[in-house]
Amino acid sequence: MTIMNKDVKKVLIDQETLQSRIKELGKEISKDYIAKDLLLICVLKGAVLFMADLAQNIEVPLEMDFMAISSYGNSTESSGVVRIVKDLETSIEGRDLLIVEDIVDSGLTLSYLSELLKGRGVRSLKICTLLEKPARKATDITIDYVGFQVPDEFVVGYGLDYAEKYRNLPYIGVLKEEVYQQNN
Ligand code: PRP
Ligand code: MN
Ligand code: MG
């Protein structure tokens, strides 16, 4: 049973659907990373719930690290200019990195981040995102693992926020227009 939040217009992906797709992704990743040196990179804060569930479904040895970045510009769309708020603690030279993201919208955050990390001498670098908005993709960045494609709506929950709220919802929902129109 999904407990609805009053600010959510509809549930786009329910908890069960999320979890079963994450299991599949975990299986696929486990197969691809046999005999590799897997390091999961969580892009804070949005990816934290997805990363926690995904990691529990990966059966090969792995390590985790966390990176916090912030994009300048207005709050609902990223500008492509990315500032590192918290860098990795692990040395990534010669390692097999998998960047874990909650959503690829324009793709600007990930294209910046993957170029930056490739420059540090990794052995391989792949990207796993829970959600992708195909209509909005402004870059030609390759995403290796995609959970779901979502329409161009204001989605929240399961890590995704609006003004830092709703990250704790166990499903992906669409926010009511009146919630973000009020604050603009
Ligand atoms: C969101 C989201 C992705 C990025 C996607 O993060 O979690 O990291 O934007 O946008 P893009 O593809 O257009 O670059 P946000 O900057 O809101 O930070 P957060 O994860 O802390 O919410
Ligand atoms: Mn993010
Ligand atoms: Mg955000």
C-alpha cells in the first residue's frame, strides 16, 4: 500500500515497480562486473536512496564513494556549470567506476562529471541512472544502465526533491502544479 502525499498529483512509478527494476539492474551490473574493481559513485543528494537499494542487489565485491556537486543558475534547471561541493575520498586511478544518478535531465551534470573523473585515470567509467527524461537530453552522453524513461513532468520522491522536500517518498510521483507555482 502506497501512502499518498498531499502535494503529489499522481504516482508515476510505485514502490514495487521501482524495487523489481532495481533488482534487474543489480543482476545486469553483477554480470558485467565479474573480476572487475567496482567502485560505485553516488551523486549526492538525489542518488542516495537508489544507490542504497541498488548496492544491495549487486553480488560482486564493490566499494562506495560519494560526491556532492551543485550546478549554478536557477533552481529547477541545471546550467551545466558544476561546482564540486564534496569530492571523492577514494583514489580512482585504474579502477572501474560506475556513477549512480537518480535522474538525467539535460545530461549536463553527468557530462561534466564523467569528463572530470575520466581525467583522473580510471580504467573504465559507466553510468547508471534510475530515471531519464529523453525529451530533455541536451548532450550526447552515453548512459549505460537506465531504470525508466519518464515524461517531461515535475517528478519527486525516492531521492528526487523539490526545494529539498519529498526525497523520502518511497515512489516516484508527479508534483501538483500549485506546489511549485506558489513559490515562484
Ligand atoms: C538533479 C538530479 C541530477 C541532476 C540532473 O540534482 O539529481 O543530479 O539534477 O540534471 P541535469 O541532467 O539537467 O544536469 P540537483 O542539482 O537538483 O541536486 P540534488 O541531487 O542534491 O537534488
Ligand atoms: Mn542530483
Ligand atoms: Mg535537486
